[in-house]
Amino acid sequence: MDSPDFIEIILSSYTGYWNYLKSEILLQPQGKPWYENYFYALILISLLIWAVEILFPWRKGQAIFRKDFWLDAFYMFFNFFLFSLIAYNALSNIGVELFNSLLGTVGIQNLVALELSSWPRWSQFLIMFVVADFVQWNVHRMLHKVPWMWEFHKVHHSVEQMGFAAHLRFHFMETIIYKTVQYIPLAMLGFGIQDFFIIHMIALLIGHINHANLNVSYGPLKYILNNPVMHIWHHAKDLPKGSYGVNFGLSLSIWDYLFGTSYIPSDGRDIALGFEKIEKYPSGFWNHLLAPFRNRS
């Protein structure tokens, strides 16, 4: 087996992602329909949920431009696009190449354990959505339970006033952790769909709503779908005694109800958010990036 050309992988990763991002911003479809545009989909979904927040706020005294609004707006674009351009796309491609080479040395040519490409498209989407969310739920629990992971996850929990844009305030290391853990189980399912735009946008929409200043719980569907009334307690500064966290669901709440980590003791509209000694936590984007490396638990 030939050794991977890592220089070529890095160069093609940067040029490829730059061309992709440029085509998204300039609305150059490159063989895909205009409505499958991640850049403008992020903007449109964000503006939609922000407008609903303004019209129907849960916390009526919270400013439209709440504390750290613009910081969180920057995080949205950094974590959704810029991090991939700066580093992640190249690192990801190298990681996949190394992993496949490692499999090849032990005679494994294909990770697929269940071939789904012949299944109806709706079932492929549904299975991927549920499996990915369950994996993410477990990763999320570990981000709270494992001390070094919690130092990275603190960035997300440094939000003190909840709003839609808080959804994508997180340290770039979370992307690496989530994607690395997800890679094998999703690869083993052998999905035949190349473009998961719909799944990404559904998850983005649900995540925005969960962090929004909205009094939404979906009635009986609250046992399936995560929601702002449930998720506000995940960000509560004061947690149940002996707990390392509650309500870990990302898109789905069902995992928390199934595994006993659900917690909605009362109306959480005005609860304090954050964590112990949050007032001493550094502020600003660059300080957030460096904080986990400076503040080991």
C-alpha cells in the first residue's frame, strides 16, 4: 500500500475548502441546488429564530442585543465555517487517511457493517439523525464528567444570558472531539447519501430554538424533542447536589428521559446561568480559546 501524500492532502484540503466557502458566499452552486447553501441557511435560520425571540420573548426584560450577542454571532461563523478553513478540514482529511491506512495494515478494507444505501432515503435520514444524536448525547455527558473535557466545554457554559446565537458558542476542540467519536459508528452504517444538508439544518434549527429566549416545550413531544424550557436547566448555575450535569440532549430529549438525566424542577425562566465562579472566567474570544489550557481542573 502506498503511503499517503500528506502535503498534497493538506494543500488540497485548504484549496478545496476555500473554493467551497467562496462558492457558498458568492452563490456559485457547483452542481448543487441553490437552496442547499450552508452559509445563507445559517443566516436565514438565525434571523428567523431571532425575530421570533424579539416578538415572543420568554424573558421580557432581556435586551434584544443581550450580553455577548456579537461575540456569539462571531462564534457561529467561526465554528460553522472559519475553523474548517483554518485547520479542521485539513486535520480531518489527514485523520481519515491515517485511520484508513491503519485499517489496511490489518486487512480491513471497509468499515461498513450495515449497508443502508438501498433503503428509502427518508429512513436513511432518520437513522443517521437518531444514531448521530445518541452518540452526541454520550459525548456531551463526557464533556461534563471528564475534567479536561469540561475545561473546553466551559466556554459554552460561560453564556450568562441565553439567546439563539449561544448555540454555537463553543471551543473548537469540541468539534474535534464530537467528529472523532462520531466517525466510526456512522461509517459502520454505510450511508449512501452524500449530502446531509437536511439533517444539518434540522439540527441547527433545533439547537437555535433550544438556546433561544422562547417559552417552548412542545407539549407531549417534549419527551422526544429537546426544547428551551428543558435546555435552560442544562445551563443552570446551580445543579442538583452530586450531579455533573442534567438534560444532555442536543436535538432529542428522549435519551435523558430514558437514562434518568432529565431535570425540570420548575419554571427556569429567570435562573442564574453558568457555573461556579463564572464571574472569574475570562471573557472574549481569544481568552476563551486559551482558557482550557490555562485552567486545568
